[in-house]
Amino acid sequence: MFNLFSAKEKTKTTGGPLQGYKITDVERSRKFGVAADSLRMLRAKASEKFKISECRVYLAQDGVEVTDEEYFRTLPAQILFVVASKDTIVKTDFELMYNAIKSAHTDLLHAGELAQQFVSNNQPEISKILCNAQRGRDDLIQRSARTEHAEWFVGIDDRAVKTKEEVMKRRGQDRIRGYFYKTKDELTKCSMYRASPMARELIDEMLELFRQLLVGFDYFSCMFDRSCQRRIELKPDNTDADEPDAQRIPPKRLKLLVQNSLGPNCQIERYNVALCSELGDFRCMGVWKDERCRYVSHRINPYASRENLILFQVWNLDHQIEISRTVLPSILDNVERMVSREGDAICKLHRRKGKTLSVITYFLELFTLSNLKLVHIVCHDKTVHELISNGTIICDRCEEYKYIKQFQRNLRSKKDALL
């Protein structure tokens, strides 16, 4: 079992500071400002405003449901939430905009198709025009500060954010945080978690290790950050355990503690890279089973304009090994083997009694570019992916088990020295 800290995590019962937020309905017909110190308070006030007995809240910008108090506390003040009943389908701001255009301006969309045909038939002439236009566009792309390109920051209410890079860092963190809270929700709501103390301890300690690793890598904030020096190498185109003590350590210091405890053999570091060029150009990585994207046009630079930033919301991080259909069920199956009395918790590699789950393998599959591809919405294939998880049960002879234990010892000693 993992045990990063000695004391058990304590359940938080108090909210954070009272902050102002915005709430609206699914049609965006009514909007209210409310003050709340917790997700529970926000839900209560939203239920009262919109007369919904059991409401759910979603981020308007990308449709992510907010279900966790810890995640809620990471969101900035004045962010817009969509309030909906349990079975209501919530659309993002971009989807509403597109549907409105589609219903009222079908001729405009048809004109877009004709324009695409024209461009494909006149590529040399169009290329010259675009080259001249690009020179002016590059100047806007290179601007970073809010004071230099104020239009780009319209709708971003967090005034503490001064640069485009800070905004994009937060966008990357939010996506990975979303996967963590989805994982936490799925693993802790199962009947086995409630019924078996051993399963509960195993899952809690796994989630805590996930959290510590994510803190160490800053929730992979560099993924969308063009200022990051390390970049992914793409193939060319064909054309909380001890919570009280943890709170005493400032977040930046805790991040450094984790980073310094990872050791030289960390498999995760290679995936802590930016997905864009120095200017902020992103390229679709293609359908989950393809080596590269088939479409030359699947490129975007969200640093260029506010419109591009909005469009970037529909680019997805796609799990090649699916998180809901494959990775999380694999974790639960192996936890069930660990707590079973039938003795089938065996390490397949060494044929010995299992000690724990391969947490690093699962971490790579859930949160890193080892298993994630950034894709244009057209390349986001939502059918069943024919891949299985590599996560398994490991014993004390496995290199991964030894690495985990060494990481725990390193982190514990550095933390004790700090406190």
C-alpha cells in the first residue's frame, strides 16, 4: 500500500472565501450574479433562482460539469456557470453559436463550402494573398500581454491573468484537472469503495499519489503554453493524505518537493511538453488509431485572436485507451482482485502475490501524452477504441513497485526536512 504521509486525510467541511460568480440557464436567457464560498452554496442559490430542485452546474466555456468542491475552489471569480436539471443536455457557448448560425444562415454555410472549393482550385494565387495577410497577423500572434492585445482577453474576467500564456496554462490545467476529478468520482462512487475498507484504502492512496504527481507536474500546464521550452516531437505531414501538513507547505514549494523526489528514472517527465510551436501553432494529431492527421487544414493558433481561442475549445484531448470504457474499469477490476479472498491478486510478470496496482502505468494512461492526443473535433472518434489498459497488479520485485516506494521515501524525507 502507498502511504505518502502518516496521517489520514481529513474531510473538509468549510468552504473557501466568499466570491462572486455568474449563473445562467441552458438557453442563456437569464443571467444572475451570486456570491458563494462553496459548490454546495452555489448549487443552493442556483436552485432557488431557477426553481430547479436538483440542479447541476457546468462551465459555460467548455461544458465540463463541476461536481467536486476541490475543483470548484480552483475556478476564478466571475466565471460563468450553466445551471441545468439532472437529465438536461448542456451545450457549450461555441455549440450554441454554431447552431444559431446554422438555423438562421444556411446560405452562409453553403457559401463557405463554395469558398472552400474556390480556394482548392486557385491555390497559388490564394497562397500569395494569405502570405501578405500573414505578416499583419504575425504581429498580433506575437503580442502576449493584456495591454498589447486587449481584444484577445475579452470575456476573461480574471484580472490577475496578464498574458496569453497564463490563460493557456490554465486551460491546460483545467482539462487535466477534469480527468482527475472524473477519476476520483468514478472510483469513489462504486459500491466496492463503500463496502470494503481495504478497497477504500487502496483507492484513496492511489488517488493521493495521482494528486501528488499532478501537483509536481503543475497539472501539465505547459501543454498549451508556447513559452515552454520543451516541445513534443510530431511526425511530419505527408504534405490528499496528510492534509493539515500539506496545507502548511506553499503550493510552489510542494510542487518543487514532488519534482525533486521523482528521481532520475521518472517515466513521466518526457510527456511534460508543449504541444505547440514557439508562436503557438497547434496541429491535430489525428484519429486515435492513426499515426498522424489526414487533414492539412487541421491547424489552429489560439494565440492569434479571440475567435481562434473560442474555436480551440472544441479541440479535444482524446484518450487512445479510453478512460471510461477501459482504464477506470481496469483499475476497479484489479482492486477487486486485491480485496478478494480467492487469492487471484497475482503479479503476472513474477508469479508472486501482488502488493499493489501499477499506479504509474495508470497515471500515464489517465493524464499524460503517453495516451492523450490533441485532435480537431472531426478527428475525435467517439466509437469504441480497440485498445486495452496496460495497468495491472504488481509485486515487490517489479521495477515500478520499487520506483513508487523510492519516490515515497524521497518525498517523505524532504517534507520532514522542510517542516
